[in-house]
Amino acid sequence: MTDSTPHLPGQESWPGLWHHLAVYGSSWLVAMLAIILGMFVSLLLGLVAALAAGLSFLTIHRLLRQKAVADQEKHLVDEQLLQSQKLAALGKLSAGLAHEINNPLAIIRQEAEWLLFLCRQSEPLDMTEAISGLRQILKQVDRSREITTNLLNFARRQQPIVQAVNLNRLVGDMVRLVAKETEQRRITVVTQLAPDLPSINSDAPLLRQVILNLLNNAMQAIDQDGTITISTQPTEPEAILIQIHDTGCGISKELLPRIFDPFFTTKPQGKGTGLGLSICHGIIERLGGTITVASEVGKGSTFTVKLPITLTPKEI
């Protein structure tokens, strides 16, 4: 006779229990295992993420330290390079100054020795030769003074006198100042001044010095029979252009990079100190502008000065 009494799960044997779980609890078990596995995977991923973040932080920190060290080393190298460039420029400046001063001194000595020789002769002194020698001495003294004055102007540091400057009027004044010499040299000066040119805030005396120097250079480049064209025009952003073009001898491409160097000149010996364009370059830069040159041998040169309309005062 078959026993029909129901059996409780606790009364079953272990094989029966696993059979019961397999039949009735497989879904629950799978769900629990999935939850536990998910938590484990999440924890593992969190640890991996934390480890990666830590490694990234350490790597970035190390890179930043390396960059800081590299920047410091670069700064030191730049300072050393700048110092060496200053020393090289000082050496070149000293050599140029010694050369420029020695030339008039040699002439002065020669003329003085000649006058001394004339004075020691038993014959009456030839006043014509004596006067000629004295004039030559005075000329070379003036040349030496010009060199030292230009050198002082080149090295001078001062505050600009900022005021409203009418560039067209300033250019016209400088053209009239050289009119007599251009007429003697048969040089035509053409002015092309923009009628609507705004006034600029700048230093008028310094700008006169630059314009006059550029006009004198143009005349010397032409010598005789030629044309100088000077123009003004507004340009962007908030700036003014001044261009001075001459039909003179021009400058070779090899010499152009040195044209603004102190004591560098393309003029014959005794005709220039080599400081004029250097002074112009320094003045324009300190007034917040730029000066450039384009030239071709046999066709002439064009100097372009770009100035801001508004000048923020700074040390010159």
C-alpha cells in the first residue's frame, strides 16, 4: 500500500533537497549568484578605476614636474643666450666706436704734426696751409663730436613727451627743411599725404628726428638727379604708415639684414657714423611702432614706418 503522506523539505535526504532546489529554486539561485557576481565585478572595476586614477595622477604630476624643470632649464639657457648676444653686441659696438673715433683722431694728429713742422721752419709760415690744416682739425673734431652725440642718443633712456601729432604737418615741415639741399642736388621731392589722416599720440621731436634722418639718407643714396617720394596713409589696426622711397643706388640683399646694426653703414668712409638708422630703429620701437626696409640695387630703397595711433607711455 502506497504512503500518501506529504514529505516536508526538512525530511528529505540531501539528494532530494538538491532535487527540490533544482526544481523549485533554480531561478532564485541564479538571481542571487548574478547579484553577487555583479557586486564583485563592480568592486573590481572600482578598484581598477581607482588604481588607474592614481596612476594618472602620478603620471601627470611627474610630467608637470618634468615640464617645470624643462621650463626652468630653458629659461636659464635663454638668459645665457641673451647675455652672450649682449656681450657680442657690446663687442661689436666697442669695435665700431673705436674705428669711428680713431679715423678723425688720426687725421687730427696728421694735421697737427704738419702745422708743427711748418712752425719749425726758418721760412715764414705759409698761412694758407696753416689755415687749411686748422680747418681740417676743426672738421674732424666736429665729426668726433657727432659720433659721441649719436652714441649718447642711441643709449639714452627717457620718457616720451606724448602729445597729439599731426603727421602730415610734421612731414611737410621736414620736407621744407631739406628743400634747399634737394634743390641743389636736383632731387624732386613728391609728397603723397592722406587728406583724412587722423592725429596720433606720440613724441613729435623724436618723430622729426626719424623723418629727417630718413630724408637725409635718401638724398645721400641718390646724390644727384633723382626723386624722393614720401607718403602717409592710415592702416589697420589703428595705425599710420609713413613711407619714404628714393631712386638711389639701393642696398644689396646681403647687407639688408645689417642695415639697422650700430656703426654699420653703406656710405663711403668718412661719410657716415653708422648710427643714424640704429637710432631711428630704437626710437620707432620705443614709440610702439616698427620700421622696415625694402631695397633693390640700382632701383632704390623704401623705408616703411608703422606707428600706433595711440601711444602708451613707456620708457625709451
